[in-house]
Amino acid sequence: METRRRGNRGIEENTMAILDLSGFSKNSQHVNDDRIAFLEAVRSASIVPENGIPPTNKMFEAIFQILKDEKSLDLIMASYQLLNELDKRFPRVYISKTEKSKSPSPSTVSLELAVVKEAWSPFIFGVDVASGEREEANKKSGGSLDASAFLSLIQDLAKVADETKFEATETKFLRNMLLFQYLVSVLEGDFLPRNSVFTETMNWIHLRESLLNMLLVSRRISYKGLVKDCLSVLCEICHVHNGFSHETRYPENSSEGLLKSCDAALAIALPEVEKCTCIAVQKLLMITMELDLSKKKADMQGLTTRADGVRTPVVEIILDELTYNRDILSPFFQDFNEPKWKLEIVVQYFWKYIAKPSVRTRRSNGSTDNATFDGLLKCFSNGNSTKNITKKISPEVTQLLLAHGFQAFFVVIFPRFCRRHL
């Protein structure tokens, strides 16, 4: 172990010597070449060899700072790719399987969560400091982001996505999208193994300590505002990739101005980066929904405490937004394509307008067995019920929701058939 640490320190000294970290405000080719050389040196030491050595926290911080602050497209893309490769090679959280007995049967194998405590993270939570001290805290953490910085990043994406000018294609916009994608991948990589172990062991502490949960319970952000900004990004940026061209967001003859105002490589890269940003937004919403579902299970078994707080489920926030802002209804269902949760949102949307039984018991816990797509179709088999629903939400919205509901239902029930034919 000591030999490995000495090896890490040696690699750190050699690679960090390439960098001039004080020059991030500079924009010279010489500095860019040094940073490219640094990234290649890290890749050669950590990714290329079979038994590569993980970078030190200081090296991770330098790579992340390049992604966060650089203006060169080559450096932004290279640092983003390297960070993702390093996370796959050296995960911070993973599942280890241990045998309860010598029997090889699956029932005797237990899942245990392995967390690399000393691993670097792009997030820093639990530091409730005044705004004047925030920058100093970020410097000490190597540029890692707190909850408010993550929210600001999403707000910036939502703001630019709502613009109609092609200045939205500036390098900063692309850099912010890649930064957001990377941060979501970190949240997902931390959450999924924790949630799998929770499902197996019902140990709520694993999820309480997840980066996602710490982000959402932070007092530094508006949780509902975060979800609304995610919907704005989803319905503005992502709608371009569902039957609409870039001309819907950029003015006429913008392609010529685009190539004049920015690098051609940036113009070529932008559509794919936007598409991947849409996927990242959906991932963030979906893992939040999964966290809500697991928290509900923990609540019902008395595993949570007052310290866990009370948070409105993300599905309810989405339903409220879709109800009071009909303009985003069609774009949302076109862009949000995870069948399980799309079906859930469709059912819950209709269920707001369906007459409920007047008698409930405590065991019902506010739900009913009919709150399924099958139960929904039974309601539409009744003429009076159908009239009441369409009168409340309009025939057009009813048709839209049923179309997306059937599509999601078939994907959930017949996944193999849909993968082949849809």
C-alpha cells in the first residue's frame, strides 16, 4: 500500500509539473499545449495500462478545473472524456458481493456497498456558509461545486435554451452542457449502487448519504425551482431533436452567421452535445423519482427520521407544472421517453380529474388499486366518466395523454417486441 502511495505521489509530481494552474485566465497556445500534455500524461498513467494507478485528488481537481474554466473546445472535450473514463475505471461507489455460506446458490450471496471515502468528488455538500465565504470554501475544495452552484448551472442552461439568438452556441454554453452531463453521471454513479443495496437490505442510511439526497435536501437551493429549470431545459433544448430543426431557435440565415461567429467545430458538435444534455436531464429526473420511491418505502417501514425532512415527490411537481402550463405538455411527453415513469405521470395526470371513492382507510395511504393504466382504461369504458374527463382537460389533451400512455404501456409490457418494431 505504501509503495502504491509513493507511486501516486511520483505520478502527481511528474504530471502536475506540466501544468501552470495560475494561467487559467490566459489564452495562449503554449498554455493550451501544456494542458493537453497534462491530460495525455494522466491518461497514459491511469487509463492505458491494465493496472493503471488512479490519479490523486490534486490531479482530479486540475482536470475538473480545465473542464469548468477552459475556453478551448479541444481542452473542454478532452477533459470531459478523461473524467468519464476515470470514473468508469475507478468508481467511487460500487457493489461488492459476499457469500453468506459456502453454498453457491444466489440466495446465499449478499450485496455490500463499497465506498472509497478518500476519493475526490466534484461536489461539496454540508458547508452552509455565507455567500462571501463560498468562494473560499470552493477554493479549498479544489473547485468542487456546492448545491447552489449546481442549481445556477441548470438555471444558466435554461436561460440560454430560452434565447432565440444564435449566441447560445458560444463555447461557454457547450462547456456548461458538458459540465452538467458529467455532474449528472457522478450523481447517477453514486446513486444506482446505493439504491440497489437499499432494495436488498433496506438500509436507508446508504441513500441518506447519497450525493443526490444531499443535493436535494440542501438549504442552499430551491428544490422545486431545480425541477422547473430541468423541465425548461428539457422542453427547450430537447425539443429541437424531436421533429424540429435548429431554425426554430435560431433566426433565419443563422447558419452563415454561426460559422462566422464561432468555430465550425463548435457548430458541428453542438447538436450532439444538446442531445446528450437532454438524456442527462432525463437521468437526473429519473434517479430523483427512484429516490422518492425508495424514500417512500423507507417511510412506510419507519426507517426515516425527522432529520430526513419532508420533500414533495418530483412526479407531483412535474404534474403541477404540466397542469398549469399546458404549453409544455406536448414537448414534455415527446422528449421524456423513459416508459416506466412516463406511464406513471400519464396515469397520475388523469387521476387528478377522476372521481375518487368517498371512503378511505388509513391503510390506503392516499392511493388506490385503480391508479394504474388498466384502471384508467376501465374509467374510459364508462361513457359518463369519459365525458367528465374530456370536459375537464379537453379532448386534445386527452388524446395526447392516451397516445403517450399506450406507447409507454406497450414498451413496459412488451419490451422485446417494441425494441424490434418501434
